[in-house]
Amino acid sequence: MRDKVLMTALLAAALINVAYARQHGQHKTQGHGHDAHTQGVNKRGNRVMGFDQQKTTHHFLLYQDGGAIEVTANDASDTQSREQIRKHLRDIARLFAEGNFNAPLLIHARTPPGVPAMRRLKSAIKYDFEESERGARIRIRTSHPKALPAVHQFLRFQIKDHQTGDSTEVKREGR
């Protein structure tokens, strides 16, 4: 119940932010090397994820059977970010498995591509949470012929919107 109330409040706040930005012409304007959208993604990400986007690094990887979401603290001694990353990704793995993709909607101010199919095919997708030295990762796996392209769409969107520079090509894990 607490998660549902929190996500509803965050969703309402994100929608208000998007409406305000559109009304005042603040979407997709340039500013100091980052456009307003990217700044918004980072600001909303700080709130929703619970850690500073500038102190962490995201990676989104595409594999033949799905992919991975990896987040690490940039500084090995930043245990606060590491623990918040672990908490957030543990929660996200559980929520995604339930078909709840409100967090990406709140962060990106729109439904990421692939999410409708990932919701519909939630029982065909497995989300495994794993801790890493500086953070955590969610390994996403599926063999479903409609779920797999949806997972890849979702991860490619994340790469672009978070501007990670990760490859959008599907690889074998470990390469």
C-alpha cells in the first residue's frame, strides 16, 4: 500500500512538472551542454531513485536473452550511494516483475517504449537482482518472442535518455 501511495504521488508530481514545462516552453531547449529534458531526467531520477545521478553511473546492456540494468557509485567510498542504489534496484526488480513501471514513467516523464508489452507479458520475463561492489544490477531474462524485443526497446530507450553511451547492439553476456 505504501509503495502504491508513493508511486501515485510521484506520478502526479511528474505529470505536473511535464505540464508546466510544456506550458512554459521548457521542453527540449538547450542549456550548458545538456538539454532541459536531460536535466529533468536527472532531477526526477534523483527524487525517484533516491540517489544523486551525478555521483553514480548507469549502464544498460542488451543480451540475446534480455539485458541488464547496472548502477554503480562513482566513488568506491560512497557507501550512501551504494546502499541507495541497492535499495532502489531491489525495489525495481520486484516492481517490474509485478508489471509496475511507474518509476521509469516518473523519471522520463513518459512511458518508455517496450513497457506496454513488458507489462502484458510480465510472467514471461524474469528480473534478478544482484549486488555489485559499488552498487547493483538487475539481470533481465526472457525467451518469449514478443517480450524479448520489448525488453530491448526499453533498454535502448534508457541508453538514449540517460545518455550512457552504451552499445545498442545485442551481445552475448560477458562480451
